[in-house]
Amino acid sequence: MYVTIPNECSAEISTPPLASTSPKSAEARLKSGAYLYFEGDEVEWLYQVTSGVLRLTRLLADGRRQVIAFGYPGDIVGFPAADLHHTDCEALTDVRLQPFRRTHLENGDGDPKLHSALLQAALREISGMQDHFMMLGRKSATEKLASFLCVLAERVGEDLGAYRQINLPMSRSDIADFLGLTTETISRTFTQLRKSQIIAIDNIHTIIIQRPTALLSLAEGDNA
């Protein structure tokens, strides 16, 4: 999942469950904290998340960590870069995945519909990453966090009366490394949003959006 906020509070559309005329591989399962693959591993499989949340990370040359994306149900992870995985991939919760052989992406492996669906998913990933990097360079800390919460609210939020509730399986440091900020800045910005009564913090992993219009305005850079 990449954070992109164009002109409205909407998330990138995830890929629906991929249909295949070929026999499906057995579903894969990961426990929270387990790794699906590591950066530099050879790519043999692509995976569509069916439940749970993954975290994709890279280590920079100076040792700092960059969170590249979070994989939510419907997302496909594992696209190759020069035949290798270009991130580590760790389960933030218990995760279920549907594996697809890499050959389905490269030559269809006898299933042209699946081949086309995987290509479209790869193109969406490239577009989403470009938008995310642009957001990292152009938005303020408040705009970044508001954008992140808007996307989650739209994609995986649950109605709670007049409000919207979202669960955050990732830590504050994960969010900071995803948005190009420090953990202290993320914590301070959460506090500012809470004091403005735009959100309420039920616990460290549960956020209640009380004023979604105000949150969207912040995401779009309207701080008036």
C-alpha cells in the first residue's frame, strides 16, 4: 500500500483475488514477526495477501531503514528487480497469502488472464511508488500523516457510529520510516491531531477519526 492523496481521500484500489485457470498452489501462512523473503533472495513466487498485513523494508547505505510499503489484503508483493527481491518482507500480523509462480508474470505460463492481471498490478505498484516518493518530498509532516490516515480509513476503516475507526498494526517507528519522518515527529503530530479533536487515540493501535473532513483538508494541504 502506497500513500497517494490526489484530490480526494481515497486509497489506491487493490487488486481483487486473482483468478487462474491453472491449479492453485497451496495457501501460505505466516505468523506475526516471520519473514516471507529477504532482500537479495531470488524471486520464484509472487504473493497476493488474503488476510493480515505485511511490511516491506530496505536498509539504506548508511544503515537507516526505509519502509517501502505495507501489504494489505488484495495487494500483491514480491515483484522482482533483476530477478531478485528488492525488499525484506515481514508479517506484522498473522498473514495468509495466495502464491503465484513468477512465470505467470513473465510469460503467462499458459494463463493469459492471470498474466495480464499480474502485469497490471506491477504497473500500479510502479505508479504508486512514484506518487509516494513525490509525496515524501512535497508534503509537511502533518500532511503526510493525515494522508496516511485518510488512505487507511478509506481502505480498511470501520464505521463506529458517526466516526471511522482504523487499526494500526504497525508501530510509530514503522509509520515514521514510511513517511520519511522521525518517530518523535510522528508522535508529536498524532498528539496535535488529538488535541485538535480531529482524531481520538483509543490505544496505540486504534485510531478513531472524529472529523474526517478536517483530516482530508490537512492531507490536501489546507491548513486554514
